Amino acid sequence: MKKTVHILNGDALKEQFPKNIAGELIIARECLMEGNVAGDDLATFWRNRAGYLLKYTENNRSYYYNHVVTEFEKIIHLENDTVVNLWFEEDLFCQVNLWFCCFLLNKKNVKNIFLIRPLSSDWRGFGGLNKNELIASFDYRKKLNQKSLEHLSKCWKAFKNQ
């Protein structure tokens, strides 16, 4: 049986995520649209991100590594046959995080990737949906083909290189 994961755009969605949608939850706890995204490898990237975010939060480096990096490492360690559901909205904050997740997935050669968007035009995105509306959004998920995944991955690279 294939493993299913849901990569969520934040902890707020995790709190309201319907229990009857099966799968492991991975939380993208980052704000990649802002700050230092430099680094030729992930270790340098994480170090730069942690350093940047320390200026603006009361959290320390170990918090960043234990609560943020560990979530992205779950993506890095996915098996190629995992079914991945990306729950991201259309605002810039979500899009940059989506691009980064697609960059990680593209490096893994994961093939079963779906994008879930809110079915409502409510400005609150997923936050404005009840559990039934979240399930309906999931039911209308769109499969990303390899070309789309590569394109989104390239968006991350372009953003990272300004």
C-alpha cells in the first residue's frame, strides 16, 4: 500500500484538517518569501534561514531545526511511490513555500503529486473553509505532471537567485 502524505501550508490548517482524510501530515513552517534564502546546499540554506529568523523571533536555532527543518526533511526522505498532496493557496507566501516543496520533491523523483487549492474565493483561503469544504477541496485536487513539477521547482531556483 502506497504511503500518503499531506504537505500543509501551516499549523492553522493542521488544526482544522479533517480526521477522515487519511495520511501523514507534514507542515511547511516557513516564510521563504522573506529573508536570506542563500545556500549552495541544504545545510547552508538551513543555517542561513535559522540565522535570519533568529533576528525576528524569540525562538532559538534548535527550535528552528526541531520544528521547521525536521518537517522538510520528511519530504526529503519520502519514497518515490508516495502519494503527496500539496495544500497551498495562491498568495505569494504560499506560492514561494510551494515552489520550495516542489524543488525538494523534484529532487526525489516523486511521481504521484497533487495540488489542493481552496474551492472558495474567501480571502481567508483554507482558513475560511469548514471540514466539509476542505474535503470537497481535496476531492477536486489536481495531479501535477512532471513538467509542472519541474516548472514549479524552477520557480524556486529563480526566486532563490533573485
